[in-house]
Amino acid sequence: MARRRTQAVITGISGRLGQLLARRLHRMEGLRVIGIDRRAFSRKPADIEHLRIDIRRKACEDLFRTQNIDVIFHLGLMHDPRKGAGEHHSWNLVGTQQILEFAQRYRVPKVVILSTGDVYGPQSDNPAFISEDAPLLGAQRFAALRDLISVDMFAQSYFWKYPEIETVVLRPAHILGGVKNAVSNYLRLSHLPVLMGFDPMVQVLHEEDAVSAIVAAARPGLRGVFNVVGPDALPLRKLVALTAKPTVELPHFLLPGVVNRMFQLRFADFPAAEIDYIRYSATLDGKRARDIMRFEPTFGVRESVEAALRTNIFDGGVEGVEAA
Amino acid sequence: MSHDGFLKNVEKLQRFGEAMSHQLTAWTEPGKQRNRVDQFWREVAEASSEIATALLTPETWRMSTEDIDRRVQHLLAGKNLSTFGTDAFGYSPLHVRKLVPVLEFLYRVYFRAEVHGMERVPEGRCLLIANHSGQLPFDGAMIGSALLLERNPPIMVRTMVEKFATALPFFGELCYRCGQVTGLPDNCRRLLDADEAVLVFPEGARGISKPFKDRYHMTAFGHGFLRLALQTHAPIVPIAVVGAEEQTINIYDFKWLAHMLGTPSLAITPLMPLLGPLAMLPAPVKYRIYFGEPMHFEGDANDDEAVMATRVAEVKGAIQRLMNQGLAERKGIFI
């Protein structure tokens, strides 16, 4: 009898990371990839199945009822400062709840959730190595992160509620590449704003390394929370220097007001709370992922920055902005 | 009130009056007062001439470029630095190199620092514990300079800095690049595990902001450093800094304004009406840094506070003895 093919579900497959993960899994032998995303998947390999539905819809349940799903990669989290708190909450929290319900009801043995390293938040009194059991203070000054923190904690509650499901929560450092996230967008600006007198340490992670970590997390027997970090942390100004773009030195006390107004008027894509990321460090301790998940980054800082600056930015669908 | 009780009180009052008049005569006695003023000006004159001579003859105190390079090379060699030249805390030896001339000036000219017993600082991990004073943390900078400029081979001291200070623009960045880190137990543990020399001021903000009248009276010590020493099996080197306690005269701590500005304290100095914030700058007092014998502690790091307190008292006692020695040995504040 032929061995049954492993069936993997990817939520948010039309996002940049979803696409990269789909292609990576697609290349593996004996793997069936099913994506869920209401956005279109451009240049989709033919034998990847794509359900264009909202994960909150009942129709989604049919997939889990009729198919024997072996692993769920939950990448479909949204973090778009332009969207309202209600939509964020509903999409991220209700969506995740739904996915985990299905996993429990239809006995999916493995769930990998891509949370974000931003749950810890940049703070002046952060330790240089933030470990997985540090408090999630990211929403302290950046309220829009509340629902992502809730999702992270909610996923953690499954460790003890349903110990038969191997739940893995990944908290990657700033992912650089074709993704549309805050850091990559920041590096793509024509002039990079930096704060006078501040030069925090930053960690980056190449998108392909992020995908490798997601794949590594699917290994049977693995469960728990993992920080995922790329190459060594470096000062922000060194990272900025790699882009060879001019910088703008701004005083930190003046900035929040100006940026908030620009954000409202749509001159800026960053809410003022994100300024803290260029002010204070939030560097993660990646030891657990290295030791237990055996994850080793393969791309350096320079390559990651180049990947973010490459012009052919993913031309995504409706929710182009990704959480991580 | 009984007659006896009344008499006792009268006697008390009498004794108090005598003591007061004795004090007053001592203070107003023309010869004594003049002696103090004379002594002060003599010291200032001597210190000024020392500083002036040093400034005129930089070749007598400045290190050669080769010597600086050799020291920085040593710093670069031992550490876990990324390809971008910094460690995980943001410390960059090449950045320190740029600051060496400034440190040298402060250390050799301005404070004319004198070091005793530096050979007692061991190689590898150790916790340096010192008294904290002087409103601005020049004591930390001078302990660091001593081990960086004078010791062979040099040691880069990693100081646990108050988190308020590392959050400041410019100063925070300077701290991080020069190997100083935010004062968190986790940071300290990691540095000790990496065999670094970590400087801790257990008095913290309490100590540095204390009023001038409390000079050379150490405030309460925190116990965290001892737990970390037990956890990491790091020896403790007691250090007394004599001189820094007189560098800035804090006559009043402006508590509510400090609270409004979000600073731990706001010292008012006598010269503030004249100089404004510049009055916070230290006077050119003479620094005397005394390193004590390393102390080794073994035991349970999670033991009761009471157990920790006795050991912390031992460390504090050692610092007090070094401080007493320094005070007995010195001729004056400025010389």
C-alpha cells in the first residue's frame, strides 16, 4: 500500500511568506499543500490547491472534516495599522481560535503558528537577550499589537488545554525580504529616519530563513514557543548604512506628533508608536530555536537587506501587510 | 513633675548649652576658621598648578598611539564580536578607542587618579563592587579607566547602569558602545558567564544622589549582586572610591521637580544660581581608588534575604575599611 501523502494547510498562503512556504513545501516529496486565503495567489504552482475563503467562514470547516490534515501552518495573521481594531481583533483572534478549534475537533496533530518577535516590544530596560518566557509588553505603548499578543497567548493556552496537539509558536525577529512589513518598508524609504542620540541594536531575519524555521517547526515531537533570530544583532545605523541611502536625523521628542499627523494625512505609513523600534532595542535570545529546533540562519545581514531592497516587491492582494 | 525630675531636666539643658557654646567657639575661633579657608585655597592652588603643568606637558601623561592600539587590540581579541564590530550588548572596542584621549584627560589630569591594589582584580569573571557618589557617575568611568589604561593586560569593565540613564539620548548610546549595559540581573548573569568583569554599585541612584553632608556614609546596599555572585561563582572585588564623594556639593534634592522631569533626583548645588546646570560638573578633586582582596562566597543563591544581608554586610564592611584607609592616607580633598 502506498504511503498516504502528508497534507499541509497554509493559512495566509497569498502573503509573501505563505507563497515562499508553499513553494518550499511543494518541492518536497509526497506533500500535498492546501492554502486558505481570500486574496489571490499570483503565479501559483499548478498542483497547489488554494481555497479563496475567509478562515472565519464555516465553509472552511469542510476542508478539515473531509481531509485528513497532518499539519497546519497558521501564517494568516494581519497587522495593518490602517485597519481598525475591530477588524484586527476579529481576523486575528477569531481566525486563530477557529483554526485551533478545527485542529482539536478533527485531530490535526501539529499546528505551527507564526507569531512575531514584536510581542515583547522595544523598551529601554529590555535585557540584551529576551527569552521566550519574558513578559509580552509589546502593546504597552503600541496598542495595535494587542490582538497579536492575544493570539500568541491564546495559542500558548493550547499547550495545556490540548496536549495531544503539538502546538509551536514562532516569534521571529524582523523579517527582511519581499515581505510588506514595517522593517522592510522602512528600509525601502528613500530617506531613512533615525533618532538623534539613539542607535538601538536590531536583529533581522531573511525571509527564506524564516521559511526554514517554519518548516523546521513542523518536525514531529517539537512543541513550545521559539524565538527565531537570524545573524548577530547590529546597531541600527550600521543596518541603515548597508542600504547606502541618506538618513534623516530627527529629535525624538518632536517626532511622535509630526509622524502621527503625517500618518493621519497618509504621508507616512508608520504610526508614531513604531518610532520606538528605532529608539530602543528588542533583541531576542534565539538559543532555544538553535538548540531544540536545530535552526541555523543561512543568510547574513547584507543579503537580507538586499532582499528587502529588491524592487519586485510582492504584488499581493487585499491584505498586503503581514504581521511578522 | 517631681523636684528631682525637674533638676534632671535643668542639668540636661545645661549640658546641651555647654556643648552648643563649645561648638560655636570652635567654629568662630578666628585661627581655626582661617586655617580651614587657608587649607582650602592652598589645596586649590596646588591642584591648579598640577593640572596646569600636566596640560603644558602632555608628553608626561599621554599614552603613545602604539600603546593605545595594543590595548584596544587586546580588547578586540578576547571578545565575541559580530562582523559589525559589536557584541550583543552593543559594545564596540573601536568606539572605546576614540574615547581614550578623553578618559586619559579625566583620569590623569583632571582627577589625577591614584590607584591602590589593582593587581588584586583577577583575570576572568569577577564582580567589582564599589561605593557610588558624586551626582554624575564619574566614579564608574574612573574605575573603568584605571583598569583600561593602567592594567596589564587591560580589562574592559562592564558597568550595570541605571535604566533611567541608558534610556537617555546620546548618553545611553555612549554607554552601550563603551560596554556599559542596562542594570538587569539577566544582563549581569550573561556577562559573568562570558567571563567579563562587571562593575556594580549596589547603592544605585540612592548612593549617587545623596546629599553632601552624607559623604563617606554609604547608603543601603541592594542584595542582587550577591545572589548573582553565588549563581555564577564569581569572586567579589570590593572597591572604595575616595574623592568622588566631594566632587559635587548637593545641598538639596529637588524631589518634586525631579519627579516632574522623570529623573531619579535633582541636586541643587551652591553654585547653581551662578552657573546653572554647569554647576553639576565635578570639581577637580583627587580620586583615590582602592581595590580590596577578592572575596569568595559559596552557597544557595535563593537563600533568605537575612542570609544575604550578612554577606552583603561583609562586602560593605570591606569597602568601608578601604574607604577609611583612603581617608586616613590623604592629605586633602584636592591634593
